[in-house]
Amino acid sequence: MKAAVLQLSAQGMSSTKLYNYIRIAHKKGVKVLLLGEYILNPFFKELQTLTISMIKEQGLHQSKILRELSIKYNMTIIAPLILVKKQNVYKTIAKFSPSSTSYYQQQLLINYAHWNEEKFFNNDIKTIVAPLIFKIDGFKFAVMSGFELHFDKIFEQISSKNIDCILLPSVSTFDSFERWKALILSRAFTQNCYILRANRIGEYIDKEFSWKFYGDSLLASPNGELLEHLGNKEELMIVDMSHTEVVYARRTWGFKEAINKRNSL
């Protein structure tokens, strides 16, 4: 399975770079393209200063563009988007495929004093369910937000789904790259699946903090190894993933087998 991460700063309403990079990815045979959080919409702190109508316009515009690109280049595009429905603002991850569009409403949101997405967005607070799951050519993907990677409850929902790759859009900052790398590699190993992480770049400055988004988009292997990663510049990372490698890792370590034996008792 050939996939790609497009590591960018916030693009606003412009689509020029998306067109250019997606055209390159298409020529390389990429079937799935992943974007980081707050690339197609302004960063969370900036969203707080915008009107609902402006946020809605951005979401509709980007959805239209990505739907058209997906069809034109026969590619599935995974893109975090801020959407408005009936004056309520939702943080979602959209999946644009040539035949359909679906949206995953993020289930767990950051709720810290300096970064309270849970308070700003209208996402439902309810029992945790499985994230968005889909297949392409027999290769099974799950999609979750970077923040959701912290929670075991999410993984309980996908442990029996035999996921080949978790697609992980993120917006990591504050020099947290070593912690994030350790978390991603650990989750990839314990789940014996790939994790493809997209992080944005750029900077947002407010009165209290300088939010430097450091990139470091990466691919972790089913054995918990770092296979590919980017620096802190704008870049397209194309990766190859193998279902055979996932199956081999699961047979080697036997984590799922140990649980399945006990689930049948």
C-alpha cells in the first residue's frame, strides 16, 4: 500500500499547494494522502476570533476542493476539518474517496486551560466507539486524532478489527516531539500495526505562548520501529506499507493470540 503525508503550515482558503502536491502523489501511485490538523482551517486559538459564518464558509470550501481532487486523482484523502451545522462548530476528520465522503467526529478533545477544544467545539460527549475504519485493496485503515492516541479506551474498540495502519493527523507543539515519538512507536508495537502520523508546521503567537508546530511526521512499523520521518519543513513523504509485514509481526509477538484465547473462555 502506497500512502503519503503532506506536511504543511496552515493554508487558509488557498488550494494551490494541495493541487501541486496531490498531482505529484498521484504520479507516484499514492492511494491514500494524509494531512495534519489545522492546515485547512486556522489554528484553534485563531478560530476563537472568527465568526460562525466565516468558519462555515471555510469548511464548505475546503470540502468541495478535496472532494474534487479525490475524484480527479482517484485518491482517498484524509483531512481534519472544522465544520458548522446549525450554528454548532464541530472538529472532524473527513475521508474523501472517489466514490463517497464520510466524516469522523473527534471523540476526545484537549481540555486544558490554555488549550480547551472541548469547551469551544460542540462535539458530543458520549460513550467511546470505534473510530473511522475503511479498506482499500484489502488494506485496513483506522483514523483517529493525535490526542486520541493517548486513550486505551479507543484501542479497546479496534483491537479485534485487525487494523493494518492507523492514520494519525496531529497538531503537536511545545517541543513535545520525543514524547510523541515514543508514544507512537509504543502504540504501533503493542497493536502490531503501522502508524502514519501527519503533523503540521508553522507558528502561532499569542500573548502567552509561541506555538511552534515542529513537523516530524513519521511512519512507525508494526514492530515499533521508526521507518520514515520528516524534519520541520514543508514536504511530501511517500511511504510503502505491507499487509504481510503486519501479519508477520502479529504472529511473531502473539499479543492478539494471547487475548483471543482468553476471550473465548
